[in-house]
Amino acid sequence: MRPVTLTTRLERLPGFGAQIIEETPIGPGDVLISVSVSGRNVTVVEATQAAKARGARIIALASLQYSRSVSPRRPGMPRLFEIADLVLDNRVPIGDALVEIDGLLQRVGPSSTVTGAAILNAVVMRTAEILSERGGGGADLPQRQCGPQSRRPSHSSPPSPASNSPSI
């Protein structure tokens, strides 16, 4: 038996997802990316429904195989893939974990973390590419310099080896 963690209790707490969106300035013209491997928990579904009701477009990142194999946690509630405008299927197997270890009853090593990061990074890269093709190029977004020099003020010296600050 697995321990029930605080995050598990929160993802199953009725009303919590709607409260999150109530405090969020989201509406028409916005996109919400909802991530849930099973797509069945109350909080993510309620938050997604609330954002959609306010006019946001919904992208769901979920495992269709896993989500179709389970019932919603609350009777009558849809699963995430059923309310999304676009579903990105992470193709994670039922249960998510991949690695069997002798002596353990359940598998470990969830694959959704790796696949989710890869899929979402691909979405960000493609979005940037489309904006660039359209001439947006991010000119209206705040520009930041990347690299070690951007992490310390230009008037300061590099940290000395004896410094307690981490090297960058």
C-alpha cells in the first residue's frame, strides 16, 4: 500500500482546482496546459473546466491509454482528455512506472516526467518558431541576456574562490 501524500490529497480535493483558476487572470486568448497522466483527478479537471468556462483554450498532456482505462475520481466528472481542445498523448503505460525491481510489489521509475518534459519543450520550441515565422520574434517580450554574465550585476567582480557564493 502506498502512503497518501499531501499532493495526492490536494489533487483529489473537490473545489481546489476551481479556486486556483479563480485567483488566476486567465480568459479568452489564453492557453492552459493541463498535465495529468491519468487525467482523472478532481483538481486538474476542475481547474481545466474553470479555465475553459472563462474562454481559455485547453491543451491536455496525458496518457490516453491510462486515462481511458480508469474512471473519473468523482462520478459524472469528465476525464481531462474529454474536455481538452487538444490532447498531447505522452504514451505512458497504465501505472506510469516502467522498472520492475525484485522484492518490490510495484514498479518504479515513472516515465511521464521525462516524456512530459520532452513534449512540453518541443511545444515551446515550435511556438517560438511559429512566432518567429510570423514576424513576432518576441520583440514585445522582455529581453534577457543568457549565460554566466547575466547572473551577476555588471559592476561586480567575479566571485573569488574563497567566496561562499556558488561559482557560475
